[in-house]
Amino acid sequence: MKILVIGTGSIGQRHARNLLNLYNDVDLIAFRSGNIERKPGVSVREYHSLDQALEERPIAAIISNPTSLHIPMALKVAEAGVNLFIEKPVSNNLVGIERLQRIVEEKNLTVMVGYCLRFHPLLKKIKATIMKGELGKVWFARIQAGQYLPDWHPEEDYRRGYSAKEHLGGGVVLDLSHEIDYIQWLLGDVTDITARVEKISDLEIETDDYAEILLTFDGNIMAEVHLDYLQRFPTRTGMIVGEEGILFFDISNNRYQLELPLKHRRVEISEPYDVNQMYKDEMKHFIECVVKKTASIVGLEEGIKSLKIALAAKESSIKGKRISLKSDAL
């Protein structure tokens, strides 16, 4: 089973290690542009020409290079008839998206977008709680994610990473779009967005480091999403409020607390969790979909939905007005 890894940064190396650990028959090859002096953390055959790599006829490609390069790479790989795993977000704009959709449909390709939090057991439990109606009608949610950008990869200069570069698709709204993906997975379709997206710190970056996003969902459910590059202590938490009670959660520490006062019920769970397991589960799901020719749970359309919300948040901040996803503005 030959798989091509495009981009050998930290996430590309993680996927490569996990594939080698999961499958005895995997044959990994890698493509990188050579613009950055970095060697893969695992032993793979490396190409500096994508055409040469595609001549190896891989069954799938993992696209994990900078965000702005996702679609150009995906188009070339898809045209070669190769199934796609695209790291989140799909892109930093909508250029080439429709063309990619056409190619994927014409060639009947499996596509998955790397929103790995959908494989986290805590998020699965929260989804089940909502689906079972334990909270009753959901009224609103507040979620946040933040971490000091220079601490993300302390062995690297954060000022040179894609997160710091506008032209590479960096910025907190795109970088932390996991929150945008999972909140709509939990609460449904977003109809309107109002946001403030800024650079408020003295970090040496060209991109936004702070965002407050207000989402309106079908059924007039509201959600506040806070994202930042600034918190010295990494945080990924939230609360969901419904007519029957409230659910608190801490994804980083795998903590779940359900309070149902009307039923005199309280559930609290806190368990150790190996974060890499969700990446393994994500990759196992993708390979299974490729082999069985089935749709993934985070397909291209899901990735495009999250991208459109992220872009609408940035547009709302620039224009100082609410953006409706029911219009054709995006």
C-alpha cells in the first residue's frame, strides 16, 4: 500500500509515523519543495519533484504542506487519480475549490479533511449527549482555544512558520478552525457570522492572533467561539447550555461534566487520554474509506463548509457587519 506524504513538517511526520505503526504493508514516499532544510523524522524515500513522486502510483496522498498550497497540490494529485487526505483547513481561499470538487466526482475519489477532533472520545461523547436530547433544546454554546504561538514548536522559529505568514494561509482563524468544524458538527448548520479578527499582540507575525466569532445556527442556536495565539497555558474548553442543564468540557484534559438540575443528575468524567490516538483513529478511518471506496465522515464538502465560515468571520471583521451564509457572498 503506497502512500505519498506531501509536506514533512510536524503534522506530516506524525501522519507518517502513525501509518508505519498501523500498517505492516505501507510503503511511504514523501514530497517536499526543499525550501526549508528539514528532514522527515521517519525513514522514507523522498522526492523533490511531485511528478516523479506520482509516477510511483500511490493509492493515496497526505497533503500536509502550508495551507495556501493545499489546493494546488490536491488538484495535481486528484488529476492523477489519487485519493486525498487534506490537512485542515482545506485552503485559505476558495480559488480552485470547484475544480477540485469536479475532479473528485469525475474520478470517484475518496477525500478526507484532517479535522481530527471528531475522533476525540470526548467530542464523540458530547455529540451523543446532544443527540440523545439530554440537554433538551440547546440554546447556546461558548468554546475557546488558545496557546502561545512560540510554544507550539519550540524547536522552530515561530516567525518563519506558516502560522506567521499571510501568504501561506496562517492566522488563528484558519489555524484553529478545528473549533469551527466541531461546533457545527455538534450544533448544525451555520446561517450567520459576526466576528472581530485582529492582531493585538507584539508577536512578530503578519497574521491575526485573536478572534471572537459569534455564530448563529438553524433553530436560532447561538455559539461564541474564541481563538488566540496568546495564552501561555494551552486551553481548549467549552460549555453548551440547554433547557435541561449545562455541559462543561475540557478537550485537552479529557474532562466532561454534565449538570442536569431538573433531574437531580450530575455526571463527571475525567480520564487520561493519549492525544495521538485520535490521529491514529483518523488515519485508520481514511485508509478504510480508501480501501472500501466509501465516504469519510469529514469529506471535502464538510471541509469547505468550515472554510467558508472561517472566511466569513474574516470578512465580517473587515467589513464590520454580519455575514449571511444563505447569500452567495462567498
